[in-house]
Amino acid sequence: MAVTLDTDLARVLGAKTAKAMAESLELRTVRDLLRHYPRRYATRGEMTRLDDLQVGDRVTVLAQVRRVVSRKMRSRPGTLTEVTVGDGAGEMQLVFFNRRHGQLQQGAWGLFAGTVGQYRNSKQFAHPDFHLITGDDDEDWARALIPIYPASKDVSSWVIQKSIRLLLDASGGFGFVEDPLPQDLRTRHGLLSLPAALLDVHRPTTADDVERAGERLKWDEALILQLVLAARRRAAALEPGTARPRSSGGLLDAVDAALPFSLTEGQQAVGEELAAELSRDHPMHRLLQGEVGSGKTVVALRAMAQVVDAGGQAALLAPTEVLAAQHARSISAMLGPLARAGELDGDPAGTKVVLLTGSLKAAARRAARAAVADGSAGIVVGTHALLQEGVDFADLGLVVVDEQHRFGVEQRDALRAKGNRPPHVLVMTATPIPRTVAMTVYGDLETSVLRQLPSGRGGVASSVVPVSDRPAWLGRAWERLREEVAAGRQAYVVCPRIGDDDTGTADTDAPEDADGAPEKGAGEDERRPPLAVLDVAEALREGPLAGLRIDVLHGRLTPEDKEARMRAFASGETQVLVATTVVEVGVDVPNATVMVVMDADRFGVSQLHQLRGRVARGRHRGLFLLVTEARETTATGQRLAAVAGTSDGFELARLDLETRREGDVLGAAQSGKRSTLRLLSLLEDEELIATARAEATELLATRGGLADHPGLAAEVAALATDERATYLEKA
Ligand code: ADP
Ligand code: MG
């Protein structure tokens, strides 16, 4: 039979098996089956640690029958057969009612699959599926390494193994599989051919085989993904855009003259990069990563000024209304009369800065929209919703997206569809993105990094306050807070929940938790609810912080109310702000030097790092306290210690990636049954991903490009269309 990768499995395996595979594992074609790799390999002698199995796991184990005991049941008619199987490390009961399994004899080896249950004090499988390895079984079972596949109730691991075997027999080997990777690339990186790698991954003889096959198969994943991304970058680079070249004597020069500080080297370098890209007649797509407090706003403002000087408009989008209002305020303050062109006291060389958010009163909103539509507003500040609301721009030249590393491909596509020529786009984030994630999830953006903080910052001292281990420390924490306030500084107290009658833990106005939700441990349900802003504020007013001017801030307040409270804090009127993570992103009050995070274990690593950034903004040394009930010795305690121990955002981003499942990074595709990244790991394969990225860029830049590699082109096309929505989107 002529088999190809696209052959329907029914033709090879028969209708019944094929149907089960399609329904429970989404395996439909030969390609699907071959790319369904074993999860692990069972070996005799070094067996699964049965002891480690968790109740509820669905597993396949290789074990030997130790004892078989049948007895009449007392409570009802029939017999019960208990089969004890074991491996080196532990034993487990298989329980069968009213069924004799003659083959289950002492000493027999087999694969046993089922859901782990518990009876009295031991683990058991009730009615497991099993496949015994008998003397006259084919050579599959004589292998040193028995592949254990991701399986389902209807399709067991050994059925998959047999199916692969059938496929091999039907096609006379995997010779029919064409290798999409160019020969020269394979030689360069010492990679197996695809047929050889498939054979080794499904039917290995040694652990070495598995490793070499894995290396090669990861390359497929990495290269094809990078080709998709590189193609996007190339397409974007060819798109027509409007050049907004730098000119002198305008707003940009005025901004530079008005800056109360000199730019850091990093700000200058990134500024040059942006200036050059804005001058091209192709739209810029750039991601600017910069530590919290590294001064991204001024970099963005200078880019916006350049665009305004060139006759265009710039929009600055923030994730929350609080932050949008703050941006509008600080930009207006920085520009002074330059922000009020057209007004009596305005400078005609300047432009108009408008804030356009959902909470504006109707009249103000109409006026703002009119200024945006007629072009008199050069700088428009709003929330991310601004672009979806159908606001008309006279000539939108640049969109700056602040603190949103989830501004995905689709959103950028939507932007591109707006207006006649797509605007330049700058995405900014203070959440450091590990290099591998930058190369995959954000792989179609060029990136710039601001590592340096402006000099003259006081720095932050961080420590964990483990209230279970050291109850006295909490009192000391409040004393420290009081001392700072007495010295004229201000403080934040952050809680995971709003309080009163909210049920969930999330504050809906807080930025989405992009950074790894706090982990849910086992027994999560029994944990007490997280501390709430309203309760904590109350307790502090009556207790340790009595007499201080305390206010609260959270997402249930109206936008005007939030804005007013934020203003009162910025002006120093409020001394202590008890808040949810609405303060996580971008809020800039340099006089605030203390932050106490309650239930710190309920926050993700990156989120904590973000929060810390709020007290690292001024001349004074900041103090960042992580209050937790987690014991110092637990994993959670250590995670918090790591956050306190370093302020290197990139190191923390890596830690964050380690503590999360990678699936959360890549979105649903990763956890789905047919994810595209089966073997490639964002944690472990950094070098491979970087090399594949370089190869992909190179390959597309050569004369024939993908056209010279039809096999690759087909894989790329399949990924680009099929899985784009789930795979490239992290939103
Ligand atoms: P982030 O990168 O976190 O958005 P901001 O842009 O809010 O940081 O900047 C943080 C603070 O640093 C602001 O108060 C800003 O005015 C100040 N700042 C920015 N650049 C410099 C610089 N070169 N020297 C001194 N202070 C600066
Ligand atoms: Mg910022």
C-alpha cells in the first residue's frame, strides 16, 4: 500500500481503531500518528516508581504479577480477584469483579493502564486495561525501552505502539516520509534524517537513540515556528507605511530642552533606534522591554514628538484608566505650554494633549473626539480600548502600547486594518521577557531593551516577613512603615482581594494577571480567603497604623473616584494607600518608599517584581516587604525569598517561567492534545531556538526562499493557518 503522511489512518489501521484515535486523541492522518511521540519509556529493572503515583492520575505502568487471590464476595454474589503487581519500588492492587483473567499468572510481565484509586491504605486500579508480555509476543515487547504514549481510555499506549508497528509493516519502513529540513542544514547541525528520527523515537534501542531523535524532532518544531515568525517580520518590513522623519526646531527639540534630567545611555540608544525606524516608509513593530523605572515613558514621548513634528498623531494606550490619566497628566506637565497649542497660554509650536477614556463626561468626550478627528490633538492618551471604540484619527502615525506585553498579533492586525496606511507600533513592557519567550511568542517583533536605571535612584531593600515562622516581624514591619511616614514618605499596602462581598480574588480593573497566577497548591479549597483591601485598611486604621491618613484604591471604585484618590496620594495628602494590584503597573509616585504586600504568596513572581517597581522610583531608598503565612522551607517560601533576593528582572522572569507550566506561556495550544510544541522547551532549548531563528532568517533571505523547500513550505503554511490563533496568541 502506498502510504503518505496525509494518508487517513483508517486505511492503515481499520475504521474502528482510526475512529477511536480520531475521537479521543485527535489523530487522523499518518502524520498525526507519527508526531504523537511517547511521553516516556518504560524499562525493566528501572521501573516506574509506583509509590509516586497520585490518586486520580491516569497512567500506564510496566510491572510484574506477584500474587493472584480470588475470593467469593460476602455482601453480594460473585467473585473478586485481587492481583498484586509490583516493580522494584512498590506494589499495587488490580481489582476485578466476576472476571477471571487466566493469563494473569504470577511472574507475568505486562503494561497496566487505568486511573489510580485508593482503597484502605493502598493504591489500586479497578478494572484496569492490561497487555501482557508473553513469550511468543512479537519483538516489540522484547525491547529494552517500551514507549509509553499519551493515551486515552479508548486507545491505550500499547494500541498506539501496535499501530506504529502496523504502519511500519504496511509501508515497509518510514522511507516514505520526506524530510522537510534541507540537507545542508541537517549536516551543519549534525541532525538525523526525519525517517531515522521517527524510527528512533517510536522504537528506540538505547536512551541515546531517544535523545538524538528528540534533538532532531525539536529542530522541526523550532525551525518551522521561526520560519512563520520570520515570514511575518519580512512581510511587515515590506508593508507600506508613512515615514515620520526627524526634524529640528519642533516639539521634539522642545521636549529635549524641557527635560529636567539627561537621558541615560540606554534611552539615547533606543531613541536613535526608534528615530531611524520611524523615518522609514514601512511601519515599525518594536517591543521595548525595560526594567521598572528605567524611563520608558520619556523614550515613548520623544518618539511621539517626532511623529507630531512630521505632521502625524500619536496615541498612547495604557492598561487602566488610572494609568492613562497619570500619563496624560505627566506628559502635560512635562510639555507645559507646549501641550496647550490653540489655548490662550499655549505655545503655538506645541500640540494638544488629550485624554480620551470611557469615564469622560459626554461634553468633554465630544470635544476630545473632535480634536482627535480634526488632527489638532497631536498626542492622544487612552486605555487599550481606545482603538476598538472606533475613534477617528485625522492621521494616526504612531501607537504606543504601554505595559501590555499581551498586545498580540491579532490586535496588531486590527491596527493595520485601520486607516489607509498602518501606523508605527511600539509595545512597551516592564515585565522582563525571557529570551526564549521573546523569540517565540513575540518572535515577530523586533526588540529593544533598557537595562540601565537612571542614576540617583535609592534602590530597594526587600525582605520576606514569614508570619508563621517569625510572628514578631509583622509588628516590626508596621513600625518601619510608620517611621518612613514620619520622615515624610508614603506607603502602599497591597492585598489580593477587594473585600466585602466580592467572591473572586481578582480585581477586574487591575491589569490582567499576565504573569503566572499565584499557584494553586493542593488543598487550595481549604485555604482561608485571601486578605482583602477593605478589611486590612480597617484593621490598620484601628491598630498598627492608627492616626495615619489611610485611603483605599481598587477596581470597584468609579473611574473619577479612583482618579481623585490617586491624585490625593500623588499630592501627599494620603499617606498610606491600601490597594489591590491596580497599583501594579506604571503608577509613579516617587515619594512612596514602602510597600507591604499582604499574602504575598498569592501573587506571581513577575507581578511582585512589578509591584516592587512602585517604590523604587525616587531618590530615597525603598522598602519592599512580602508578608506571608508560607513557611520559609516550603517551595512557596523559597520562591518569595528568591524575589526578595534579586532585583534582576530577567532572572526573575526565568524563575517565573520555571514555576509555571510552559503551557501557560504559549496558551492553550501547549496543553491541547495536539500542541505544536511537543518536545521543544522554552526553558531548556534556548540555544536551539536562537540557532533556529538565525537559520530561518537566513533561509528566507536567500534567493529562492521557501520556494526552494516545498516540504518546509507546506509545514510552515500548515502552522501559519491552522494553529495561528491558538499558537501565536498569548492573549
Ligand atoms: P517605566 O520605564 O517604569 O515606565 P518611567 O518612564 O515611569 O519608568 O520613569 C520612572 C521615573 O524616572 C519617572 O519619574 C521619570 O521622570 C524618571 N526618569 C526617566 N528617565 C530619567 C533619567 N534619564 N534620569 C532621571 N530620571 C529619569
Ligand atoms: Mg511606565
